[in-house]
Amino acid sequence: MRAMFDPRFAGRIQRAQQVDAGSPDLLGVPLHSILHTWGLAFVVGANVAIDVRVLGLARAVPALALDRYFTIMWVGFWIDAVSGVALLMV
């Protein structure tokens, strides 16, 4: 019967060097958290403005005028994506 675990593999893992992604410094985590919060504010704020118009509460605002808010939401999304990955790495 073949062994389920190869002891040579365990030896290679023990001899491998650990990769250090860097320790979280005093400025890194708060900066990423602030960027992530700002990105969320862009997404949520622009989305609320569009939702208010769609629900009919701001009928005076033309729907085509809200087209630029989609750009703001995409910018906020990418800020969140980059800062979220960075927060996972720290």
C-alpha cells in the first residue's frame, strides 16, 4: 500500500525559506483603511443619488445628468479593489 504522505515533501517544506510580505507598519493599515472607506463612500454616495432619481424622489433631475455618477462609482470600485487586496496582504 502506498503511503499517503511523502516525508521528503515535509523536509522540503521545512527547508524552504519563508516569504515575508512585510510587517504592518504604523502608517500602512490606517492608510489602506482610509482609502477603502473613501472608495466605499464614492460607490455608496453615487449609488444613493441614482437610486433617489430612479425611485422618483428627484423627478426634477434628468436621468441623463446622472450618467457621470457611474464613472464615480467605477473609480470608487477600483479604489476598493486595490485597497481591499492590500488590506488582505497586510
